Amino acid sequence: MMVKIKMTTPLVEMDGDEMTRVLWRMIKEELLKPFLDLKTEYYDLGLKHRDETNDQVTVDSALAVKKYKVAVKCATITPNAARVAEYDLKEMWKSPNGTIRAILDGTVFRTPIIVKGIEPCVKNWKKPITIARHAYGDVYKGTEMKIPGAGRAELVYTAADGTEARELIHTFDGPGIVQGMHNISASIESFARSCFEYALDVKQDLWFAAKDTISKKYDHTFKDIFQEIYEKEYQKKFEEAGIIYFYTLIDDAVARVMKSEGGYIWACKNYDGDVMSDMISSAFGSLAMMTSVLVSPDGYYEYEAAHGTVQRHYYKYLEGQETSTNSVATIFAWSGALRKRGELDGNHELMQFADALEKATITTIENGSMTKDLAIITTLENPTVLNSEDFIKAIAGKLQELLEE
């Protein structure tokens, strides 16, 4: 029997929903517990339990990250009206990711996982493109209202001294909808500094894109804060590192991205980053082939899978049907969190295990064994299509070999 690698400090473990919750259990049983003395502080962020706790468990899990500094999170459901009915929820709870990001005030960095034989759809992409996604506010903290009929909707700001400022949103002559969203300068400043620091760390150019020509106050504030911090704190450092920062419109950025070779960081507002990270990951191969980490300026790290809960596969699983669900992003969430835990604790064995886990995962795919989503796009000849469990077990076999070398 191999001596299990010890952990001195727990990870915050945030369990999730549907098929990813099933994979989560498999990963722990096949890839972690046989090799690690795994220590976690567990929080069940499954939708039912969030409903039972009035979503307090989500807040508690985020506060635990402030204590332990490193977390790993499974994919979770953000309920819509259909989910409220399906799960008989008390209310339409907000995105758990949005709640956690707001509490930790960090930036989400998402990077495709590059594997030989899985070629990008955009043929000129030679290097990964990292999406830096602001992790606070916008539509994720939005307030919405259905307008029943004719009337006037306004934005109203009441200052501490009671004075008011008003802006007309729209004069309705019939039913409609309205949404109010916000951000705060302190969070935008943290976002900017996180992006500049990350760019210097990986020595890659940084782009920031928004739509200040249309959103002349909201998006323009983002642009101004980035520029001010860059000029005051980072311009000289960027020049010395031989990298550049520039701002461009979001539509221009999309055009540039498609013609580029990659190898840079693309910073986006919250929703833009959500959409563009899915586009980047899908174009590089699969939504399940992307790392995602929330980095807080206070030194907190939350690793997660960038994709959803794979609802369709989960329903097949419940019916007893075989699924071939890609678990790579979830595995890399665990490896990223374990590596950071090892780094913060000075636990080199744990860091080496995380490296070995990622190598075993990539090698398994490059040797031709993979899930169906990769098999249909790989350039490798005659790939072996494995079901969800057998893919994880194949990685476990390779991991065992690497750890015994």
C-alpha cells in the first residue's frame, strides 16, 4: 500500500448539483482518497440544501474561504422559473457563484486546457487565451421588475444627507420590464489590480474590453479606473516586462481575438466574461476543458469547473443509462486547489501530487482514451470512447503509474 500524502490544512469543499455532483464523488473516491489523507471542510451547495438553509450555506462556504484561503467548488444550479418548479424551491435563489464572488471580491481567470489531438476551431490560435472575468455586480447583483402598464421608471439615488438625484429610465405606455444593476469602484479597482498583477506574473499582454461608447458612465468608469491604475502603478512594470496593456471596445476585441494567435489575457466585465469564456473554451475544444480560479486581492483562491451541471447527462444517469461526461475541468479544479494548498502550506508532496494528477489526465487523453465530447473532435485516430466512470478510472491507473515512478 502506498503511504498517503498528508495535508496539514483543510480545503473548503463546495459540493454541487446534478451530473457534476456524481463526478465529484467519483473523483474523490478514485483519484484523491487512495493517494491523499484528504482534509476538507465540507459545504453542500446542492440546490435542495441551499433552499433548506435559505442559501445561508453559500454565504457560510464563502466565509470559510476567508478562514482557510483555498476552496474547490463543484458546478451548481442557478435556478430559473423551471428549476423553482422542478425542485419546489422557496424562491428563485441567486447564482451561488455570484454570491461567493461578491463576498471574496476577486477576479475569475479562465484558461483552456491544451491537449495534443484536440485542435482549436480557430486555426490560427496557437496559445491559450485567458479570460479575466470581473467577479462582482452587474446582472448577477441586478434588481428586476416587471412593469404592469403605463407609467414612468426612474433611477433614484438618495445621498446620506437625504438629497436625491434622479434619472429617467423610460416612460412606458404599456407593459414591459426593467432592470437595475450596479458596481462599486473598490471592486473595479481590485479587478484592475488583479489583472495587472496576473499579467506580470505570467508575462502576457493584457486587453480590457467594454462598451464605453454606449455605456458612457457605467462602462466608461471601468475604462477610466483601469487606465488610472495602469498609469500610476503598472505602466513602468509592464514596459520592463516587455508586455502591453490596452483598452478596446468589446466588439473590436472579439474581432481581434478571432484573428490572433492567442497567448494573452482578455479582461471582461462580469457577464461579458461569462459568455466569452464559454466561447473560448468551446472553440479550444470543450466547455469541460478549461481551468477556472477566483483570485482575491486578499489572498483567497477558489477553484471551480467553468461549465454547468450537465443536466441532460444527469437525467440519463437517473434512468440508469450510461453517460460519457467529461470530468477534466472538475479534476483540474481539485488539482489547482491542492497545488495552491500545498504552496501556502509549504507541502511539496501535495504540489507534486497535483502536477501528477494533471499529467495523468492529459496523458490519458493523448494516449487515445477520452470521453465522447472529445472523441468526436480529436485528430487522433481511432480514439477509445470511455463512459464517465471508466474515464476517471483510466486516469487513476495512469496516476498510480506516475506516483510509483
